[in-house]
Amino acid sequence: MDIAAFEGLLTPGGQALLGETGAADVSEGALLATASRLRARHPPELVGAALTQVRLRQRARAKFGADADRMYFTPAGLEQATRASVARHRARRFAAHLEGAGSVLDLGCGIGGDLVARGRAGCHGLGVDLDPLTAAVARANVAAFGLEGSASVRAGDAVAQDPARHAAVFADPGRRTSRGRVFDPEAYEPPLTTVLGLARTAPAGCVKVAPGIPHDAVPEGAEAEWISDGGEVKEAALWLGGLSGARRGTTLRRATVLREGAEPATMTADPALGPPPVAPWRRYLYEPDGAVIRAHLVGEVAATLGGALADPRIAYVTSDTLRPTPFARAYEIHDVLPFSVKRLRAELRRRDAGTLTIKKRGFAVDIERLRRDLRPSGSREWVVVLTRVGETPTALICEARRHQVTAEDTPP
């Protein structure tokens, strides 16, 4: 899809074709017939662009929900785009900091997901992307949400911009190549050190990074935030300058859990808190959220639960108390066994196990092969947790304990 074909979609005729294509069957089996039918009445390059957009919109619903049906994408732009729930969370933080004053320079704005989210939150901004087609797509997304008065986009090199002219910077360096994801921050495009240098010339900034960023790559004065949505870690961000909660000369770690229909729950590191205690298994097992684990805040979660670790190297918390928390899933422990397939199978049969959820941490096992070996055939639902205590492989037979988390249960 080239720029001319994409811009053709933005004309009245292109919009009509896009609507017609959206109502057609574009599944793999029907794609060729649909394309042939449309090409009989429309230019082939325009049909190709419309088919690309409709199929990308279908994929994008997982990230953008119903908004995907009025947005525009490129394949690479959709891959790197921020999930809408995460973008809204970040946009609220920018809006609260700026209070309507100044603009945000978005370096490497991609298809404009974050730019749009900030615009909808009341922030003014300029998006810049090196790829002219991606910049055109971002510009179309700004227009799709009626935000032309508060956001604009241009094609350009991020490293050639002047962040000092803006109140804040947001940067999303490229983390994918033709070979797949990039894990070394200095292999980002531009490299992380270059992006951080640019962002620091503005009064405040935020740099989107991969969740696996090493903690020693977080610079002094920065706040590193790991964000999960729906129980999955989606991304991390480094907050700088006036947007950072870290004290001068230090770093701050934050875990944020996004939940549908609830306010975000967030937790930061407590520098006065020592290592969590180690104790034998108690009545409940808590599985910390992935953002908590990435942020190294398992000890903080254990403290809120009056809990301990069964093994100091493994992120499972155990407690005698069942407490509602957005930062961990709770399971009631019914039995703790030294791991043995034969013994575990017999115990599960005795408990009439049918539906089986198997979790593991610090334990090398092929879960699907183990499930076949256990042969559950009963009527009850159980959770098997495989882990280690010291050098001892251990199996815990548990039941999930679900409880509603209210605003009062969410730490400040």
C-alpha cells in the first residue's frame, strides 16, 4: 500500500469503497472472489488498499475495540501500536500534569494511537514519524476522531526535532525488525540512549519500552512503570522529569494493573521494606500479577497480604488470610505433595478432577504432556500449581478464590 492508494481511500469515492469492502467477506477463503468483484468496478490499487484496511481493522479490534472500525493502520504500525486501554491510562497522566498548558511532542508516533488518546484527554500535541505513509495514517486517525484542532502530524526524523519547544515528550522507538522483536534497548530505532537524551531536553517525558527492559537500563531520576491489562503484561514506560515520581538521583519502580470497569490499581516500591519473609505453605497461595513481578514488587504485595514466600527465589506468596487485591490471584491450597505423576494422578482422581488448570513457576515440565498423563475425567475443577521449595519439586492442589475488588481495596 503506497501513499497515493491510501490517500485515495480518504476521498468520498474511497470511503464508499471502504464501506462496501467492510460489508464484504474478506476471509481467506473468499478474499480472491471479493477482490475480483471489487476490481471490476474500482481501480485495483484502491481495492488493494481497501482490503488491507478492512483486514487490519478486524485484527485491530483486540487492541482498539469498536474504535478500530473507523481507524487506519499499517501492518507494522498495528503491531507496535499501544493498546487503547494503556494509551488512555497514560493520556490521563499527561493531562493531569499539563493541566491544558503546553503541547506534547510525540516522537515515532506510529499510527497515532497515543496521540489520539492524549487528544481525547485534552492534550495538544504534534506527532512525528520517519515513514511518510505511517505519518499519513496517523494524520487520518487524528481526523477520524475530529482532533485536528488539538493534534497534528508530520513526516520527519525524531532525532532532528527540538523537544525543548514543547511541555513534554512522548517517544515510542521502534522495537521490531524484519527478524522480529528487538530486546536490546540499544538496538531500538533510535537507540534508547538517544531517545532518552532527546526526551530530557523537555521539562517532562515518557519513553515507551519493552516489558523485558533490564532494571539497570532505567536511568537515574526515572520512574519505570510496568502495565498489565486483563492479567497480561502489555508494556513498560520510563517517566522522566516532571512526570517522574522518582526522587533526584534515584529510580522508582511502579506496577499498574488495568481492569475493565474499574480504576487502574497502582503500586510503587517501598525502599524501607526488606526482603519478604520465607515460611511454609499456608492456607492460600497468591500468584502476583505479571506487572508486579516485572517491577520486582512481590515483597510489597506480600506485605499487603500479611504473606510470605515459600521459596525466596520464586514469586508465589502464601498467607493464612484471604484478602481482595488487584495485584494477585488467590487460590486456596487443599494439598501439598512432593511431585510425582503417579501420586498426583491418584490424588486428582480421588478429588474427582475433570477440568484442570496447570500452572508452573521454577519447574520444567511440558504442561500438555503432563495433562495427558494425569488423564482427568471427573466433574470438578481444580488448579495444580507446580513449583519448587528449595530443591524439592512440589505440586499444590488448589481451588481458585475469586472476590470482587472495590475502590477501597486499591492502594493509593
